[in-house]
Amino acid sequence: ADERLDENYRRAAALRQSFLQALTEAEINFELNTPLEEASPYIFNLGFPDIRAEVLLHSLAEDGVYISTGSACQSRKNHVSHVIAAIGAPYPEGSIRISLGYQTEEADVLRAAELIGEKVRQLRRFVRK
């Protein structure tokens, strides 16, 4: 793993960029809560207006896409992450964490972006205006 550290890092950064580009091209309104230049490419956080992250999490799990609504140390807590609140994320209730691993492939991130787009569109139909 140490011998491929730089290669894996660049690969994860490219996968993250592919995911974000696919979500943007799908015209899904989201806010990136992670400062990309200062963060690990393996983990990033997004916020969606008019979406409850917990509902999105369960909806995606039905299709085999697993995300989180907080940091790893918050995984069993059912409230907005103190970090998300502290950075002033615009959509704290709709914030999710995406994690990439060494086995993550381009097809995985593209499928995840596609499913997130579909689920966000579906869930927004139920938002009271």
C-alpha cells in the first residue's frame, strides 16, 4: 500500500472529480461542504437543499449504495454533525458523507451519482413549498 500511496491518492481524487462532475451534469442542486484543496480525496461531504439526509441514506441503501450522514465517529448519533454545523454548511439537514476506497471503480462513482440524482429528484417531489 505504501508503494502505491501517491498513485492511489491521485486515483481517488480523479474518482471524486468524476462523481462531482456527474452530479453537476445531472443538474442536481447541491453544495460541496468539503474544501477539496485541503481535504483527503477519499472522503467528501455534500449538502442538498430540501432533502433530509437520513431519508436519502435509507433510499440509497435499498439500491446498494451506502453513504453516511455524519463523520465516522458520529455514525450512531441521530443529529446534525457538530462539524457540519461549525463550518456553516448551508444544508446541514441534507448533508451526506461519501467515502471512497481502494476498490472503488469509476463505474461505482458514476452509478452512485446517477442514483443520488434519481433519489434527490424523487424526494424533492414530496417537499412542501
